Amino acid sequence: MTEQNSLDRLMEVFEILRAVDGLMPVQIAHSFVAIALHARITMEQLGLLVDLSQSACSRNVGTLGLGRSGERRGHGLVDVERDPEDARRFLMVPSEKGRRIARELAKAVGGDVPEGA
């Protein structure tokens, strides 16, 4: 693959993400990709993967999910479920829309579709 071809694919990734939110910060996109790759991930695991504090991860998940109270509506890419093994914890999973976007991103880079997507 040529450098130009690789950059074209990267541009396609940005176009897919901008279709969700024209101003999506990279930090939120990074969090989404981590959740899509590791479905059923805890907030703690997400923080370690993307090197963010738990509060930053929580804000990102709110934006990726249904939204946070008092703010604009979320993107609907992530659902939050209670962990069946520990009722105090929550698991982040890609929503149906999130799985569709994950498939589009994987296709854009010529990669495999994430498991469960």
C-alpha cells in the first residue's frame, strides 16, 4: 500500500466519524474505537486503554451514548449495561449504530470487522 493510499483511507475514517459529529474530538473517537474493539469493557479498562482519567472516560462515554444531563444529545454509539458479575460496575458496549459505524471504519482501513460488530 502506498503512502497516498494509506492517507486516503485515513481521510475516509475521518469522514465516517465526521458524519456522526462534525466536531468529534480525537479523544472521543479514540474511546469509541477502544469500546468497539473490546466490547463489554469497564470504565477502568477503557481508561487504561486510552490513557484517560475515569472522569474523562465517563464524559466521553456520555457523549458517545445517550448524552449527559444538561447537555446536547449523545451520539447513540455506545450502550451502558450493569456488569452481571459486579452490580457496582458498568460495562460499555457498542450499540447497534455503534456496531454499524465500527464496521464502516474497519472496512475503510481494509481491516477485519471487530468481533460482535
